[in-house]
Amino acid sequence: MSRRMQVLRIVAAGTMAAAISSFSAMTAAWAADTIKIGSVLSMTGPASFLGDPEDKTLKIYVDKINAAGGVDGKKIELVVYDDGGDANKARTFATRLIEDDKVVAMVGGSTTGTTMAMIPVFEEAQIPFISFAGAVEIIDPVRKFVFKTPHTDKMACEKIFENIKQRNFTKIAMISGTDGFGASMRAQCVKVAPAYGVQIVVEETYGPRDSDMTAQLTKIKNTPGIQAVVNPGFGQGPAIVTRNYAQLGMSSTPFYQSHGVASKSFIDLAGAAAEGVRLPAAALLVGDKLPDNDPQKKVVVDYKTTYETTTKQPVSTFGGHAYDGLSILIAAMDRANSSDPKKVRDEIENTKEFVGTGGIVTMSPTDHLGLDLSAFRMLEVKGGDWVLVQPGS
Amino acid sequence: MMTRLNRRSVILLALATMMALLPLVFPSSYYFRVASLVWVSALAAIGLNILMGKAGQVSLGHAGFFGIGAYAVAIGPAHLGVNALAAVGIGALLSGLLAFLVGRPILRLKGHYLAIATLGLGVLIAMVITTESRWTGGPDGMPVAKLVLFGWRVSGSDTWYWITAGLLLIGTWIALNLDDTPTGRAFRALHDSETAARVAGVAVNRFKLQAFVIAAVYASVAGSALAMMNGFVNPDQAGFLHSVELVTMVVLGGLGSIVGSIVGAAVLVVLPQVLTVFQEYEHFMLGLLIIVSMIFMRDGMVPMLARLITRGRR
């Protein structure tokens, strides 16, 4: 028995070796005259509402670019992996893109967590990496090869506080989610509040899966002198907060949500309670309501039409981030006249006055985002739809 | 006795040979990365197997200890100025201590109750890691400083391949040796029948606790290794899904089979990488494969293969 066992153990070990080596044969690289661009997105799992529109957007536009002759006469080959929102998997796929697929550039990384896990890989390999994730840590401190397209949570705080300041409010309450988005934005808001003369008098939090926030809101309601309430968070938490807010009859106090809920589904979830809620969001959300002389109007309307006619699904700002990232990269390759990662990196940094769905991007060696506060529009929910808030009101 | 000794050395030798030969067929350092992930996962799975397969106690919160190890090497050097290697030790010590303290009351529970209690422990650890953002960076995780050994910065997938391979060899060696010690025999007695073990004079509670502590230390060391290899940690590593993944590795490979845990880890790490070619159907295929293998290989892959071959010989 034991002699046989020995053989068995060896066989088992052998199978494992065979499994790994057959795996290497499967992914044989095919060298062709194409430019390989990699992407790791959270297409499944809890962050799929980010990864799914990003994936669709990349595919639609890569096909379009290739149909129009590609870049420098070379076709683009897009390699996309799904990390399921898992940072560890994202890291492995990042290594795979570089070592195995030999991509020359990377767009993607749906969440801050996956992006932060992948950054060391691309920095070490010196491959340009344009992330679609929100947090400011990605580009602050500036890393040579890392860029991003979405507005940061810090900018969202500034936009909200700017509006609060214009309305001459100074004392506010904050209720935030404890998820990654909520926690990160909360920290940024606390940091920038003094610059706008805003004092956060009372602060409450809720868990990402909580189903009732009445207790926290009651405490805020009973704090005297609160002039406005800010709710950094995303997912369904903010919708519940909004409903509870109305139920407690607090609607007379101005209520601010974040760009994290800037989608139609927030209005659907919160229903009538959403009336009067303000939030900073990208122009994409109100494309058709923008004045005709708005420089972003054409881009956002074009993207929205393309996305909605191809996928038959409503457009989201997240897909827009992917559009911006891919467009910035392709434009940089065009200018560099090459797909050499280092030259492309330099040209990405040279991006000037690029009009995207997220705003007008002008990057520099100290700014790898290139957006200013004008990229955000202050919106208000009226009659179940978004309307632009006139500056100064 | 001789043959048992032989069996042990043959396994270790086979494992070491494979580890040494695999790099010869690796075309790029991406494969080193995947193999290192297998070694790390296998290390945690072997520890859990000592608890589940040998001593017969379940833990659904094992990733919690993995998380403690991972965050020890992140927080230690960053916030407390502790040397990274020392942080690995501190992580293992903390995990062992926590397992000892919590294990005393909860290991008196049996079956489903024990499963729930360990699940709760795992969830609690993950929650603390997620909320204490001043220390842990919150839900988005935090970076881990590169390991520096005698002035040499450890980096690169191939270097980590050898380090994790070494760790796994040591872990395998200890686990295999355990089989022949009084402790190992006590574990087996516990596994077969707690009542019988108690009657035979086995200090049931003490041995359960011992297995729990050993398993926690294995997971913690594996967690530290992964965190340093990745240069980044986030709370997912301590989360419930990761606990389930570890249990799946143990059960898929074969409860009680040390080689089984390595095979189980290899399958669960390598398969998703291979299956990405199926795009949208990736998760479907993975689920299907696990279901099919559990139906046809109820005892796990390695014990089942072992039985098939023995039967073939007869």
C-alpha cells in the first residue's frame, strides 16, 4: 500500500506540473503587426456596474478605430481580463498583460483597490497605465507611468463645498458610507472643508449593506444649526439615506449627494424623496440639456448615442471614463507616431485641451488627471430628472 | 516505520524536484507569479487541512488569520517601524494568540455551530480591517514596503517563486512529520470519534486548540508572504469569500491529504487563469468543474486518484 502511495503522490505532483505546462502552450503569443492594448476590468462581481460599461465602451471604440484604419496603419488588438473586483486577481492579470501578452499600454482598472494593486506592476515594467478609478491616491503622489480619467472624490467635495459657500452656509452635517468610495471621499471632504470655510458639525456613518439610516439622520436632525447635509457614498446606501431623509421631514435642509450616485437608477430608487437633492456630476449625465455652445456638448452627445444604439442600454459616466482613457491613449500614440511605451507615456503627459465626456483634460508632469472643477456640473433633481443648477444659486 | 519515513521523503523530494524543474518550462515571469500564488495558497490550505482533515474541525473564517498576517507586514513597517521579517513573526504570533484565546470557547462547539462561530470570527477580523482605516487604509487597502533582506531588496516574480516554494516545502515537511507524532495521532483519533478519543484519554480540547493554532499560524505566514509579494494588501484577503476559497482547496484536493491541499490550491489558482479564454463563461466553467469533481471525486482529487490506482493494481 505505502509503496503504491509513493507512486501516487508522484503522479499527483506530475499532474500538477502537466496542468501548468499545458497552460503555457495554450496562451502562445501570436506576433502580428498589431498594437496590443491591455485592460483589466471588474466585469463581474460587486463592481460590475463599473466594469461592464467600460468593457463595452472599449470594444465598441476599438472596433471603430480599427474600421477606420487603426493607428499608424496598424490595427489595435485589445486584451481584456475580468478581475471580478478582486485586487489579487487584478495584480496577476496585470503581470500576464505585460509578461505574456506584451501589451504596450494599459487602460482600465475599474476600482481604486484593483488599480492600486496593479500600479507597482506597470511602474516597474514602465508601461503607461490609464486607470478608470476614482480615488485621488492613484495620481497623488504623481507616478511617472500612471494616469487616470475620472474626477477625484476630492474634486467632488470641493464642488459641493463651493456650492455650499455660494449659498452662504457654514455649518453642515456629513453622513457617509463605510465602503471604499464613501470612506475615501469622507476623508477628502474633511480635509478640504476648512478651505471653503465649512465646518462639519456632526458626522455619521453607515455600512454598505445597511437598510435603514433613520437613527443616524435623527441625530443630525436634532443637532441645532445644521444648514446642509452631505452624503458621500455609492451604491444603494445613498438612495436609502435620501428616502429616510424625506421620511424624517428634513427636506427643508439642503441635501447633497456625491457623483457616486450620478445615474438614473438613483432617482428610480429614491423616488419622490430625491426631489431637490443636489450633486456634482459629469456633463455626460445632462448632455442634451447643455447649451449648444458648451464645448463638451458634441462629445457627450456622440458618445451617448453611440453607446446606447450599440448596446441598447442607458449610458453611464463609468463607460465615459473608458472612452476618455482610450481616446487619450490613441491620440498620444498618434502624436508619438509610435507605440513605444515610453514615447506614448510622454505624449499622454502632453495631452492638451482634450475634450472628453468627463471634462476638458490638460495634463502636465505634476498633474496626471488634468481636470479642474469646471469638469463637474452641479445638478439638482427636479421632476424625476436632472437639471443644471445655475452658478451662484 | 521505514516505509512511512520513505513516503514522507518521497513526497518532499517529488515536490522539491518539481519546484526546481518548473522554471525550466516557464516562458515568462507571469508563470512564476502564478506558481508563487499556488505555493502561497497551498501553504494556507495545508494549515487548514491540519485542522479540517486531520483534527476534523471546520473553520469558515480562516482568511481572517490570512488577513492578520498580510496586514502585519503592511502595518508593522509602515506605522510602527518594525522590520518586515519581524512583522511576519509578530503576525504569526498574533494569529496564534488570537486562535488560542478565541479557540478555547468556540472549539467546544460542534458541527454547524463551530462553523458559524468561526465564520463570525473571520467576518469580525475583516470588519476591523475595513473600518480601522487610519491603520489599515480602509476598504481600498494599503501598500506594503518591499522586503529588504541584509540590504538586498527582494523583488521580481522569480525571486518570490523561490521564497514561496521554500516556505511551502517547510510547511509540507512539518505537516507530514506531524502525522507520526503523538499529536498527529491524537488529531486522527479526534477526527474519527471525539467520544472515543476522550475515552482513550486524549485531551480533546487541548488538541483541538493546538490544531486551530497551527492552522492559524500557517494562514498568517501565507498571508504575510502574499502581501510582501504583491506589495499591496486589501481587506478582500481577510474576507469570507477567501475563507470559502481556502476550504474549497482543502476539500477539492482531499481532506486529510497534504498533497491534496497543494493540488487543490493549484487547481483553484491556475484554472481561472486558463479559463479566461472562455470570456463570459469563465465562472460557469469553473463552477461546473468544481461540481463535477465533487460528484465524481467525493473524497477529493488526490485520495480518489490514489484509490483508483490501487484498485487498478489489484
